[in-house]
Amino acid sequence: MTFKPALVVVDLQEDFCPPHGSLAVQGGRDIVPAINDLLSLPFPLKIATKDFHPQDHISFASNHPAPNNKPFQSMITIKNPHNPEETQETRLWPDHCVQGTTGSELLPEFHVGKVQHIVEKGQDKRVEMYSAFADPFTSPTVSRSKLAKILHDAAVTDVYVVGLAADYCVRFTALDAQKEGFNTWVVGEATKPVDASAMEAVYAEYGKAGVRVIDKDDAAIRRVREYS
Ligand code: VGL
Ligand code: ZN
């Protein structure tokens, strides 16, 4: 049975962390030691992703008129730019991870020197893109990152997802990894949510999809330790 694991570290960026992040996730920085521990394991492929928006991105509340432009609260309807019949309800956020700003930078304490690829996402101003694979539209997909090709070209079998945020980019990246045909594992200690009350529903979604949430001592991690 073949086993080739890859580690995907999602959006470990200043804007998602205290003390200065515009969209800081509570305890966001506290997961770095767990992630650095995972980076020291013999994963044959390690990837970091970055949320990387233009200033005029559709998900920024600042780009929408009052009164429906409250960051963290307001929801808007986005149309597929190639197909107005397909729509998505999506949340508005404070400006975050704008290309070229310090908020978009990866955390300096994250051992990014151990990753082989940094995949940027969210550059298309017309669509939200939580998943590091693609935007949520399907008829057709609007924007795809290089992530699926990198993983498939390397003949990866198992994808281990960690990072920020558990209820947004980690969630949709893990669900898409499973859809792409990879056995997908989310390491619980190595992710934190924007909204902890959302996690029960996220776990239920994972259960349906076949994504497994594990802790760092799980047999699936031991298997990586023994990988050669
Ligand atoms: C994210 C909200 C907006 C994330 C990205 O990385 O989870 N959340 N953009
Ligand atoms: Zn974003």
C-alpha cells in the first residue's frame, strides 16, 4: 500500500494573529510550536499557503456601501463572473492579507524554510477563496491555485492540513483535498477558529466528507514519523 504524506500549512499570516492582525484569530500564534514540530517530521512534501488579496478584493467590507458593510457581520451575494446564475452568500471581513503589506507576511517564528512551495490564493478580486485549491464556484470554477497540481505531480496520497482559520480556510482546504482524492487529516492542536461555536458543524461536515480530525499523537502522525 503506498503512502506519501504532504503537510499543508494554511495562512499562517500576521493578519490572522494577535497582536496586530486585522482579522486576528484568538490564540492564532499559539499553534506555531505544534506546526514547527510537524515541520520537523519526514513529510516528503511541505507546503505553506498565503491569503494574498488585492486592496479592492470583494471580501473586504471597506469595498462595499453602508449599511451592509460591517466586517465580521454583513453577508453579501457574489455572482460567478462567468455565470450570473451561480451565486454564493459570503461574509465580509476587515481588510486583510493585502499584497505587499506586513499583515500579509508569514509569521517569522514559523519555520517556513522547511517548506518547498508557497502557494498564494485569493488574488482574484471578484471571488472569495477560502480553499487553497480553488474558489467555491463550480459552473465554472473561476480561480485555481497551483496546489492540486503540486500534490498530484508528487503522487501524494495523504494530505495533513493545519493553520488558520479552522472554520474558514483550513475547513475548505481540507474538504477540497478530500474531494481531490487525497486521504485528508486535520491536526486539531495545530489550528484555531475565528468562531469556536462553528466547530461542531465543521466536524459534522468533515465526518460526512471523510476528513479525519486527529491529535498529534495519532497513528496517522506516527506513520509519517516512520516514513522513509
Ligand atoms: C480566511 C477569512 C478571510 C482564512 C481568509 O484564512 O481562514 N478567513 N480570508
Ligand atoms: Zn481572505
